[in-house]
Amino acid sequence: MFASQINRRELLQTLGDLRDRLAAGEADCECDFFEDLSEPNRFLWTEWWALREMADEAMESTRFRTLLGAIKVLGTLKRVRRLDRSEDTHE
């Protein structure tokens, strides 16, 4: 996601608030966002869910729609990607 310099502060505040609310309400989720230091005003939002079903529910939630809405109002959404991670049990 990208934001203009004008909207940067408001987007950062909104992302921080959404991250904090998610962390307080969902024990099975880790969430954070990062700014690309090589390209100012470019951000990455990440969520890690314990189960695929939980991620599916999260993507259908009002909270996720709020996140997408904030990005569309304050910046530009480049893409939404979903990655599945499996634990390597071979040592």
C-alpha cells in the first residue's frame, strides 16, 4: 500500500489502532505493519493466523473491510496476498 505524504500520519495512526485492537481481541493472531525504507510512504500489513479457517474468517470480517477502506481513502492498495506457511518437521 502507498500513501501520500499528506495522508501518511493519519494512515500510520489508523494502522496502529487497528493492529492494537486486533492484538487485544485475538490471541491466535500476530499482526504488524512495516514501512519500506527504500520507498517512503510504502507500507506492508501482515497478519499471522494459527489456522487457515481463522484467516478465512478474518478476511471476511468487518475489521478487515475497515482496514481496506482506510487504505483506499488514505492511500493506494497495490495487492492483497495470502501465503500459507507449513512447519518443517524434518531435522
